[in-house]
Amino acid sequence: MHISPVLWQFLVKWLTNSALFPREASTIAPYADALYFFLLLITIAGLALVGALVFGFSIRYRKERNPVATQVEGSTLLEATWTIIPLALFLVCFVWGALLYFRIYNPPTNAMNIYVVGKQWMWKAEHPGGQHEINNLHVPTGRPIQLTMISQDVFHSFSIPDFRVKREVIPGRYSTVWFEATTPGTYHIFCTQYCGTKHSGMIGEVTVLTPEDYKKWTEGSTSGMSLAQNGERLFASMGCNACHTGDAASRGPSLAGVYGSKLRLASGSEVLVNEAYLRDAILNPAQHITAGYAPIMPTYQGQISEEGLIDLVEYLKSLKTNYRVQQTLTTSESNQAAPMTPGVVKP
Amino acid sequence: MSSHPHDPANVTNPEHAEHRIVQPGTYIAVYIALLIFTGITVGAAFIDLHIFNPIIALAIACLKGVIVILFFMHVIFQSKLIKMTVGAGFFTFLILVAMTLTDYMSRSWGLW
Amino acid sequence: MDNTIVATHDIHAEEHHHVSLPQHRHHFETAEQQREAGTFGMWLFLLTEIMFFGGLFFAYLLYRNWYNPAFVAASNQLSIPLGTANTAILITSGFFMALGVWAAEVRKQGLLVLFLLLTTLFGFVFLGVKYVEYAEKFEKHHVPGASFDISEFVNPPINQKTGKPIEEPLSPDMARKTQVFFSLYFAMTGMHALHMIIGIFLLGWLTWRAQRGDFSSGYVAPIENFGLYWHFVDIVWIFLFPLLYLINRHPGS
Amino acid sequence: MSTTSSTIVNLPDQRTATLPKRNYLNAEDGLLSWLLTGDHKRIAMLYLISITFFFFIGGIFAGLIRLELLTPQPDLVASDTYNKLFSMHGIIMVFLFLVPSVPATIGNFVIPIMIGAKDLAFPKINLLSWYLYVVGGIMTLAALVLGGVDTGWTFTTPLSTHYLNTHVVTTGLAIFVAGFSSIFTGLNFIVTIHRMRAPGMTWFRMPLFVWSHYAASILMVLGTPVLAITLVLVVLERTIHIGVFDPSLGGDPLLFQHLFWFYSHPAVYIMILPGMGVISEIISTFSRKRVFGYTAVAFSSVAIAVFGFFVWEHHMFIMGVSNYSALVFSLLTMLVAVPSAIKVFNWAFTLQKGSITFETPMLYAFAFIGLFTIGGLTGVFLGSLGMDIHLTETYFIVAHFHYVMVGGMLMAFLGGVHFWWPKMTGRMYPESISKLSAVTSFIGFNLTFMPQFILGYLGMPRRYHAYPAEYQVLNVLSTAGATVLGIGFLMPLIYLTWSLKYGAIAGNNPWQATGLEWQIQSPPLTENFIETPIVDYEAYDYEWLAHKTEQEVTTVG
């Protein structure tokens, strides 16, 4: 037997470069793997049991050895056994799986928020400091990262197998996922929900850096404007500050400190103001009228991109006082440059 | 074929019911009831009863539907099998509604 | 082949108090079994219809809760007189269908044909009224699609007497959701009307067979089963009417 | 028949045996007599031919997909072609093969005979459902020829409604039409099973095959219309933008998912339940023993059908549904796994104290039990919420449902075709080559899909045209397996066709089985029974059969 050295080298390279088990690169991964191995154990045990029964009986009771069958009606005891034991095992899987699910989908409160916008066929990441990335995501180790994600067109799904996290990215609604990377390196990002022609090209890389490297990276790749600063500019140019002046007599409610508060709506219900609420209130104001205000806000649907909305949301999150709103307003008024509110309909 | 009279169990079994001809009198009564209920439904819509408006409207609609099913469609005179079949249809529809609503109703409970 | 079966079943006739009919199919033991199988089959088909409309009803339920003001405003665009009249017309049509089943059972051919014709007539009237309603929606640009117009919901016409808008004005984003209402309105009533049209075709065929005398000798299964279908279509409308026309008809609340 | 032989096959003397002079195959001649037939057996054969055709069309697509995935780069076809390949593979296999496979062919053929009826309750509707199937199939083919469709078989909105330029409407309507074929088949079965049973054929004397079809028929009748209306809405959304599923007009794309999976999860049970029925028949016949725990197996079919309606949301766990609702659905998903476990153990214990022989159908049944166990238990991975996050939308889920659908359903279908082949055609299939094909497809199948579990845990997403290089080895293994599997599936096509002419004459009851269908001639008469049978024995009563055979021998002797 002689294998040509070229072929041999190729084979060795090909086989050694293959993967059999994903890396564990987030704090969630060990938890997911534990459940995986438990489920694997059940599967193998179940298969072994069924296999042993089938093969055992086939050998013991084959026609040559047992020419005449003995009729057996059944056994309630046995039926109960193989109802209750699988049920118990499956319930364990359910509880364990549910705990893991809530671990993966409940971000810790101190998580750093990064926005992700999915569109055919790319991922855009926006860091709060204004760093933009395409098909790439830089994150530090040792810090929980929350991704707030939205799609501009169809369903996508943001998956990092080595972190064992995945979440569908939905058009028209924020969805979130979080992770805490443990090992520096680069890891695959996949879009796992079929999203059209170049679905398999909608891939990217997470670059996990040590906190020091991450700091260097943030400084090196900033665009000079944070998301909130962009949002402030947009807030003025869309004319939001014309109504949301922060005065007690203004036509729109004051927005300072609104993020995270409980708001009473005109419909009587009380809501918690989060990113999703802010986004929705800009696009569909009629369903989110604050109690005591008239439904006069026009919709901005189709006038702001998802990125713009993210900027606005970040700005509103950072808005603690109305001081700067009023300052901007005075400046723009003195410049006679107050932009028209788009699409205003006279009540 | 003719040497075997059909299974006597068929006559007593729950899948079988004696055929019955419904007389026009019943139909007329049902017809008048349906018209009256239609009137009530329209009338009730003009009175402000808050949350009870849709409830009353649906209750009357269900009542009318049940009357039609029972009398026009003869279900009241039919075998248990047919009654269960009708029930099964509406039950499955309820599953569709109720189980889907578990999602829609609890979506805003959490932060996700 | 037919003859032999009829002959054998003539002996059966006294036994089961049933007359054997040429329509009896060879694979059924008795005519009664055939009849019950037919009814049961028809009911199973109606189950599929329940689930078919069920999907639409669920979509309606969801969006009515999400966009209630839009649904109220859009629903008030529908004409109650026409809707009520149509409900009464359809119930009448169903009533004549029920009488038709009775006429077939008691083997009155003339009455049966008359009732079937009346059923058809009221079916046509219903569709006619529906056509008038649809035409109005087209004129007002309330048909979902590119030409859909929300201005009437944003700026409702002014009532001359009171000087106030006849409807609560909607903000543009909510007004846009009226399109969802009209989509469901057209989907549901359209699907219902489609069932009516299919039904009317079947009615024509049944009337033709009835005047030929097919159903005058005790064989009533087609009439009975079609009756089930027609009543089911009635029931769908009985639910559609309050859900689509009567969401909120008490202005000022 | 010697007691020590390793087979139960009991064929008539081949030198004198002939096929019955009158049977359903030669009752009438000419193409029209087939196309206008009301005979459930002829319709079953029409179905058998048409689903085999579509199976191989779908299979060709599968082959092309595996060929493309041999290398990480997109080199064989372009991306949109690849997307069309897997979409057409899914649509054809699910709607035109798996859903009608066992019910419309084997079920159609044997259910009326099993319960002692002359035909299904509504022969014309049965024929209509075949025509609907054909129309649906032709429309699918038309969509294919005109340029295909690339939505995936799930038609996810808003992708299918707003972003693709392929033949979504044609395909959607094709599935709508094919769906009604399935509704009518189910309706026919339910009425037949309720109203057409022979005297003495009580519910608990029915073969388990009939029970499982009854359960599947309920799902067909109640689930399919929801798919139909959903597809109508998709078509309307696509053509006139009604906005029901469009987030930019206020619709909720998740509503589509709910309605779609409300059918498509029960559809999984529509596909697998009839297969389970086949396995019950085969296991019992070849171990000469009544199915262990008959009532438990019968009721577990019904339980699967009922629970099947309560679990659809497990396809949507990561899609942004409410987490509380996900909890409920995950719990219910765990419950629906239990009846399947009950069935597997009951089959295994049917073997105990039996007198087992290993003819081809039995090999397929063994393959089914093993593969279905893997498929079922890997389903628990996906039903378990936290694990689902990592595994869903990867090759793990692809492997899982192929283990259930191909490893389970297709093995059952092939087992069933071999088992009832002598009844359908009057001739035996060649035994040794068919054993070879069973073993070949078993090995090929595992080689194809076992690596995909590993790929899935690695994170390789499904529906990917190109993939990272480190996944290549496993993909090559999978493609190699697919080649073997393809051969395993081609072999039956060839030798079964061959056996139509050259197979050994089977006689009435080659397997010494107890079902009513084995007590009549093969192939059966158009009317099935010369006189209506009166059933006075339980299902799978081999002592009754032995007694009956003895009597016949005495009478003849």
C-alpha cells in the first residue's frame, strides 16, 4: 500500500481542519452543553434499551428457536412503567430546558447594549459609542453584552454557535439576546433563518477581545459621534423638539427621564418605557398617547431608517434633563431654520 | 349480500339515529326567532354597554348559530356521532384561538 | 347489475321500512347506512369549513384588539340597513332551503322545486346587495391595495347640523390600520360570497334534478346534504354581521 | 410447512398456481377504466404510481443538494438555484409524497378490506381526491418548469410575500389544491371506518393500521383547512398587499407562523401515524403474535392526534413569541412524546415470546423502530426550550426530521409496500435482493444523516449554499451516505417492476397473516368480498387462523 505524499498531506490537512464539537466561548455554553450531554445520554440509553430488546428478542425468539409463539395480551404494569418513566425523564428535560431558556433570554441588568440591524444580506452592528460595523462584531470578554436586534426586511436569525445563543431578528420589533464571551478569538455569526437568495452569505464574525484590546479598538474606530449624539441631531432635524420642549405647557410630553419609567397612557393602561416602546411610539404614536395629551403626533413610519430610530432611542435613553432640548430649540428658532414637521395633518 | 341483514348493533349504537322529518311549523318558529334575534342584535349595538357590546353581539350570534345547527341542520335529531362531530369542530377552533392567544396575551408581560 | 340490486333490496324493503332506490350504491349494505354515511361525510366537510373560516376569524380577533379605533371607524363605514337586510335575506333563503328539505322528505315535487327556486332567488338578492356594498367601497377607495385612501378617517366629513365631524378623527398611523379591517372584511365576506356562488351553482343543478323528479321518491340525501352546506354558509354570515358591521355603533362613547 | 424453517412464507405450488381469473386489475380494460374508476384498489394503484413519480423528482433534488454541499464553496449551482432546489425538495416531499404516501396508497387499498367493506364510503370523492392530487402535482411541476420557487417549504412571510420574484402564487395554489385531496381522503376514511365496518367488526377488533389511519384522518380533516386559508392569505398578500402578514401595514408576520404551524405540526403526525400502523401490522405478522398492549397502542394513536394540535408553537420558540407561552408549549411537547415511546416499547415487547422470522418487511420495521427512536428522542432536544435555541434552524433539526420522516415514514412505507405487494399484485417480490436493498438503505440513511446531527451541534445552519471549510468532512460523509441511500431506494423500483411479471405467484395469504385482507384472493375482486364477512375474532388472532387453516385442509382433504 502506497499513498502518494501529496494526497496524504491533503488528507491529513483536510481531516485535522474538520470540527466535531463547537468551542465553548461564552458563559452560557457550558450550561447548554451540560443539557446537551444529558439529552444525549437519554437518547443513547433509550436507543440501547430498544436495541437490546429488539435484538435480544429477535435472537431468543426467532422461529428456529421458538417455533410456536405464546400469545400474551399485554401488561398494565409494563404499560405504566413505560408511560411514567419516559414522562418523568421528559419533564426533567422540560424543566432543565426552561431554566436554560430563561438564562439565555433574560439579560443581566448591567449588560452593555449593542444594536444589530439585519437586512438582506448583511448584519450591521452599532455600538453606543458610535462605532459601526458590518458583518463584524467586536466585544470584550468578561462583560455581559446585550444585543438589541431588528430586521429591516424579512425574518433573519442571529446565531453564534460557539456561544450557544441564537435569536430571530424580526421586522418591526426589537428582539434581544445576551452573552458574555470568555475567550478572545473570532467566532462565526450565521443568519440561520432562510432569508432569500444570499442567505448563506449573511455571515460574519464576532471578534472577542480582552477588555484592554477592546478599549483600544473602540478608540480607534469611533466615528466621532455617539448614537445618542446622532439621535440628538435627528431629534432637532425632524422637529421633535418643537412639541417635546419639556415645558409644562408644551404640546408633547417631556421626554427627559422617560426611559425606564412607568407611563400612564390615554387608554388608561400603564406601560414600562423600554426601547421597544420608544420605537413603537415614534412609528405608531396613536397607540401610545400619554395621558393628558392630544393625539396630534404624526407618524414617522417610512421617514426614519431603523438606524435613525436606534439613534433616537439611544438619545431618549440618555436624555436626563430638558436643558439641551431647549437650547437647541432657541438656536434653531433664532436661525429661522425650524424644519417642517413632515406630514402634519390638521386636526 | 341479502342473506346478511345488517348488523343489529347498528340500530342501537350511538352512531345511529332514527330518521325524522322536521315539520314546517318548527322551521317557521325558528325562522321568526332568527329574525327577532337579528333585530335585537342591531338594536343592542346602538346602546353603549362598554365591554358588554361585543359580548352580547357574540352571544346572540352563537345562539342563532346553535338554533340553525340544531333545527335547520337537524342536529338535535341526529345521532351522538354527529353531535360529537359538530362539537369537535368548534372545539378545535377554540384550541386554535385559545392556544394562539397564550402567545399574544402574554407577549407584553416581560421585557423580551 | 342495477336491476339485481334493486330486486334483492325489494325483499329488504319491508324489513327495514325503507324503499330501495336506484340511487343506492352497491357498496352500502342498506340505504339507511348510505344516507347516514352521507350526512356524516357532509358534516366532516363542514368541520373543514369551520377551520377554514376559523383562521380568518382568529386574524380578525387579533387585529380588532390591536387596532380597535381603526376597526371601529372602518366598521362604521359599512351600511347597517344593507347589512341587516342581507342578514334577513340570507336567513329567509336558509328558511326556504329548510322547507325544501321538508318538501323532498314528503315527496312534493312541485313544492320542492318552488322552494329551491326561492332559495336561489334570495341567494341572488344577497349577492346583489353585496355587490352594491362592494361597489361603494370601490368608489370610496376603501379597497386594500395601492389606491387605498385614508383621508376619510383622518378628516371625517362634517355633520351639517352639529358642525362637528360625524366620526372621531383618527391619527394617520391608526387610520392606516383601517386597511387591515378592510382586508379582513373583503377576505371574509369574499370567501363567504364565494361559498354562496358555489352554492348557487349547486342549487341550479339540484333544481334541474328536482324538476326531473329525482328527489320525489324518497331519495333526499343530496337535498339534505346541500341544505347542511347552505345553512353553514348562513351561520358564517350570522357571525360576520355583528363582527364586521356592529363593532361600535354608539357615537360619543 | 416444517416448523424449523426460518420463514413463514407459504406460497402455492408454482407449477400449478395461477393468478385468479377475475380480479380488480383485469375487471375492466383500457386507460379510461382506470381514469374513471371508483374502485379504491385501482385508485390506490394510481396514487402509488403518482407518488412514486414525485418521490423520485424530490429525490433528484435531494441528490443535487448533497452534491452541491460536497464542497464548502458554491460551485455546482448558483445561490438562487440552490434555494429553489431545497424549496422544491421540501414542497414535493412533504405535500406530494409524505402526506399521501401511506394513507392514499396502502391505506386506500387495504382499509376497506380490513374492516370488511366493499369500498370506501365515497368512491367518487376518492377518485376526485386523486385528481386534486394530480392537479396540485401538475401545478407544482408547472411552477418548477416556469422557474421554480425559492421560499422554502415553510413560505415564511414577509419573505414569500414581498421579497421573492419566483412562482410563489402557483405553488401556493398547488398546495391548496393538494391539501383538499388530503382532506377528502381523510374524510373518506373517517366515514368508512365509522359506518362501513362489517358485522362483528367492533372498534377493538380493528387492526391497529385502521386505528392509526383514523387518528391521522382526524388531523387531515381538522388541520388542512387552516393551511388552505393561510395560503390563500399569502397569495392575497402577495398579489394585492392586503397587509394581514405585513408588519409595515400593521400585520403580524408571526400570525402566519401560528396559522402555518397549526397545520404543519399536526401534518408531521399525518405523515408518521400511518407509518406506525404499518409497523404494528408487520411486527405482529412476523412474530406470529398479537400486538402487545393492543388498546394502549390504539389509544396512543388517538392521543398523538389530539395532543398534536397543542404543540405547534415549538417551531417558533426563538421567533419572538411570548416566553410564557413557549413554556406551555414546551411542556405539551414533552407530553406528546410519551405516546410515541409507549408505541415503541409495545412493538419491542410484541417480539417477546413470539416466533420471529426476518422477511424484508420485518427488516424495514426494525429499521423503523431504531431510526424512529433516534428521531423521536432528538425531538426532545428540540422541544426542550434552552436546547432548542442552539439547535433550531441548524442541520440538527434537518437530521431530526429526516430521521422521523425518512427513517420512520419512508421505511414504514417501503415495508408496507413489500408487505402488501403480494396482495396488491398477486405476485411476490424477490426476497434476497429486497433484503439487500433494505440493509443498503438503512446503512445509507445513517451515513447520510448521523453526521448532520454533529454538523447541527457545530452550528451549521440549514438551507446554506456555502459553509465554512471546517464542516466539509462531515458533509462529504453525508453526501457519500446519500449516494448509498439513493441506490437503496432505486433498487425496489426496479425489482418491484420486474416482479409484476416475473414474481412468484403469492396465493391468498403468503404471510399467514390474520387481517381480513389476507383471507381473500390476491389480487382481490373488485367487490373485495364475495359475501360480507362476519367477524367473530379479535385482531391478530393467530390461533383462529391456525384453526381456520386446519379446517380448510380437512374440508379439502
